[in-house]
Amino acid sequence: MPDVRFEQIVKTYGRVTVLKNLDLAIGDGEFVVLLGPSGCGKTTLLNLLAGLIDVSSGRISIGARDVTDLDPKDRGLAMVFQSYALYPTKTVRGNLKFGLSSFKLDREEQERRIAWAAKLLQIEPLLDRKPSQLSGGQRQRVAIGRALVKQVGVFLFDEPLSNLDAKLRTETRLEIKRLHDETRSTVVYVTHDQIEAMTMATRIAVMNAGVIQQFGTPDEVYDRPANLFVAGFIGAPPMNLIDATVTGGGMKAKVGADGGEVDLGRYPFETRPRDGDAVVLGLRPEHFSTDGTLNGAGAARFSLPVQYTEKTGADATTYLKTGDRLLAVSLSPERVGRLKAGEAFEVSFPHDKLHVFDAGSGQRL
Amino acid sequence: MSTIVERSLAVAGAAEEPAAFPRRKKGISARSVVILLFLTMCALFFCVPLYVVVVTSLKSMDQIRQGDIFALPWSLNFDAWVTAWDKSCAGTLCQGVKVGFLNSIEILFPSLILSIGLSCVTGYGLALWNVKWANSFLFILFMCAFVPFQIIMIPLILITGFFKIYGSVLGIAVVHAILSMPILTLIFRNYYKDVPQEIMSAAMMDSGKFWKIFFEIILPMSGNIMIVVLIMQITSIWNDFLIGLTYGGIGTQPMTVILANVVISGMGEVRYNVDMAAALLTAIPPLVIYFVLGRFFVQGITAGAIKG
């Protein structure tokens, strides 16, 4: 299974630059998710790899081959599209067969591959139906099947789950993960859904404004966000980002005018800020200690009035008022039920979960 | 109690509008009378002459001489139809309009294949492939649609003469194809523009071959527009007079030209019943096409409007 490398990719449309000097190396057999808000260039990057659009400059290679100027069919890729893009006038079998049309295979081999893919995806009973006679989930399977029959080394997925309902999405997510485990192929998967990214990826490339903000495993991206964008983008509810000023010889951060102090003494700085530097503190809602066990041992301790609360079934969030902004804190639904608006609520935050970013550059410190 | 109040509030909010504006009962209003009157007049413009043509074709010459063109025929008499079809004279040749009918059929098929085939592939290429200068090309084509045929008639005669196809069925078909190219290409191009981009992308990744994608994916998706174009082309080719007259040689003149000859040539009295029957015979084929394919025609015209 081949690796995929992007080198110094630039893509411009007229005067608009969509991708700026982008480098990305995807290892053999990896499941890489390109994650970012809409318009960040992730689909453009995928289409460049597929050959559906041409690079303005730069080099794309798959394995040892430079594919920058090759036609899509010659790149040894298979792609699954957001809208499935099944051929409406062909049966499922015809769709799968057309997927093989750039390969010179004899009839027997074609039939063998179609049967293999149909069995793997459990679409055997559907082979003689037209796409219009299939449900959304079935169409998605056929679209994946059309990619699978090619038995190529690299699979591309362009938001394949966004047209499915929540239940089907979870099922298909597992299915794609399973297929990746079985075929051991390299996968490049585009999505704006961080749950998909966190559950499926071996590595995530978080993109914004045509630039890869961070490229790392789901754990790295979650535990050590490289900058403010990644910190704010990954996680639900999103990380609390609080402006603060460094004091006490770089050992403390003062929050607002009266918001108290956060102890930075045990924070593993890469570059230690000086007194008076503006920083942004990142505190994930789910890392707050609310049961008092941490007591004075945490990096910070707040006692703030409850503004309002939110329940989402298994989880709940309460929003505490601090100055003119809100601090989200995750709680168990039972405890949230007992909270009253306006009541002061005491929370602490542990040292090892704290994130500190430079306010100017947005980079992690 | 509170839930009931809430619900009734919600319902009241939703029901307010229909209550204030009840559905208007169907009846005759001044507006519909005007519309009906107008439509009736429009229909009469076509129906009255058609009625005269039909009854005249069924009358005997004796009755026609009496001059009452609106009268019903005394007896149903298809002699004129038989004569028109089989024995009426176009110039010196007295074999009826059936000669023209066969010629028209002979002209129709190559013209259809050539004109639709060419414009369909051109439209597909312009809409779905990256063609350099595609938009400029489309613009020029669009301008060509406004060039009157009469302007390029004589140059085309010279050109077809140069290629040794002047006066042949092929020559007529080529001229039909050239003249219908601009508008048909635009129609196909606009239709294919609505093919979802991702289907084309998938096809590019699966096959990437111009003709294979065309024949296996795109052509089977063009049923609706094909019907529309087919009806348009059959009608215009069948009803064409000028191209047939200008480019048709002896033995390749279409039915319309033969009809004209039947009507203008002849000795003695003008046999109105035969002329009318010949005209009706010439007009029947496009009518049949309309009745058979008309249903699809409407579907095809609206097909591009709403994406499925």
C-alpha cells in the first residue's frame, strides 16, 4: 500500500489563494482525516489528489510515482463522493462494473471482484436494482463498493456520511473503519465532523484557511492542540478560551480585572512567557473538577454564579458567568438538575489539563 | 389545563391564515371569462382554416363550385385524398405526393441522425469537459443562431457543390445539421450542465474516456431532452420547404416541395379538394409525432427546471 505526499502545493483561483505552500505526508496504510470548517480547502486538497482539479504549483506523489500531471483514472485511486454520485441509469452491478472500466480485466475477474465487494458490503440482493430504488444507506454502500472493486491502494472519501441520518452514520462509520482494517489501504477522508475524525483517523490534519494547523493523532490533537484554532475547533462543547496576563515571574496568569489567578507553575512551557505578556488559557469543559476532590491542589479555583444549564442526554453543561463571558463546565446530568441560576458554583481545574497559548500568534506555549 | 391552553394557542397561530383567507370557490369570474374568450379566439384562428381545409378535401368539385366554403360535404368522399396521394401531378410527373413522402422520409433520418448526433456530442463536450475557449465558442454559436438562412444560402450551395453532395439526400441532411447546430448545441449544453458534477467526477475517475462516458453514462441520462429535440427536429425537417427546394435535386425533393408543385401546376380548373387533401397528407406526420410523443415533450421541457 502506497504512501501519499503533497509537496509545496499551491492552488489559486484567479486572485484567490485556496492552498498556500501546503506540505503533507501520509504514511502507508494510514487513515488520515482532513478536518476543518467549510471553505478551509480540505475538499480542494482531496480533489487535487484525485486529479479532478489541477495544482497551480507543487508536486503530488503516490508511492514512488509523481502523479501531479496524471489523469484521474491513472492515479490508482478510488473515491467515494458526498452525494454518492451513482450512475442513475445503471444497475448496482453496472455501477460496480463501470468502476472497473479503466482496468483491463477479463469478465471472470470482473465478476469475481463484484461478488467479493457485494459480499463484503452485504449488497448482494441489490445488485440488479437501480440507484433510485435504494435507500440512502444502501446507496452509500454501493458507492463504497464501486471504490472497493478497484482494489487500489488509496481510497478517498469526500464527506461520505453527511447525507445519512445519525444512526446510519454511526453504523457506516464503523463499517468504513472495519473496511480499512481489513484492506489495510491508505485512506484520505474529508469531513467537518470532529466525531468522525476522532473515531476513525489514525492521524488528523486540522485545516483552516488553506493551511494545515496541526497534523497529529486524535489524542495529540485533543491533548496538545498546536494553536488556538485547533483548541477551539476540537472538542464539544468547545474549549473555554480565556484572556489572561502573565504575572509573578511567569508563574501565574491573572484573569481579567477581578477574575482571580491561575497557577502556571507546573505548566510544561516550551517557551516561557514574561511578566505582562498576554496569553490565552484553554480549559476544556470536561476537565473541570466539580466535586471538591481537587480542592486547593488545582491550577485554579473559581466560584462563579450559574448563568444557565444545558442537558444533552448523557452529558450536561453548565455555563458560569465570569465578567462578561461564560465558562462552560461539563457535569453529570443529575448534578446539573440540582443547580439553580444565579447560585454560586465552585469548580477547580487540574494542572495537567491546562493549555496556554500566546495571545498574539495563537501558538501553544 | 395548561397544556390545552398551550396547544390551542399553537393551533390558533397556525390556523389564523387559512381562516382569514378561505380558499376561493371555483366559479366564473370576470378574469376567467376574459381568459377563456382570448383562448377561444386563439383556437379559432387555427381551427377555422383547418376546418375549411378538412371539409373541402372531402367535397366533390360540384359542391366546391357552389362556393359555400363552410358547408359540410354532401357525402363523405375520399376520392380527392386518393388522387392527391397517388395521381396528382407535380409538374409533368403524375404520381401524387407519395413520391414526396418517400423522399421526405429518406431525408428525415439522415438529417435527424446528423443534426442530433453532432449537437449532442458538442453540447456534452462543452458542458462537461474542460474545453479551452468553451464560452467564447458558445457565444459565437449563439450569434450564429441569429444569422438568417437566406444570407448563407448561396455560399452553402457552392460549398455543397464543392463537396459533390449538392442535390443529394446527404447534402440536404448536412445543411439541416449545419442550420440546427447552434440552437441544438445550446439546448444540449444547458441540459448537460445540470448533470451533477460529482457523477462526472466519478466517471472521470472510473473511466476518463470521452466516448465511453458519453455512451454509457450521459446518453442514457438524456432521454427527456432527446424527445424534445426529436420532436423539434422532426417537425422542422418535415415542414422545411426552402432547404428542400434549394438543395434537393430531381428525385430528392421533400414532400413540401412536391406539394407546392402539385398546387401550382395543373391544367383546367383548380382542384381545390385535391390540393387540400395533399396539404393535409403533408401535415399529418408531424401531427402524429406530436400526439405520440407530446406527453414526453412536456416532461422534457420541464426536466431541467427542477433537479431530481
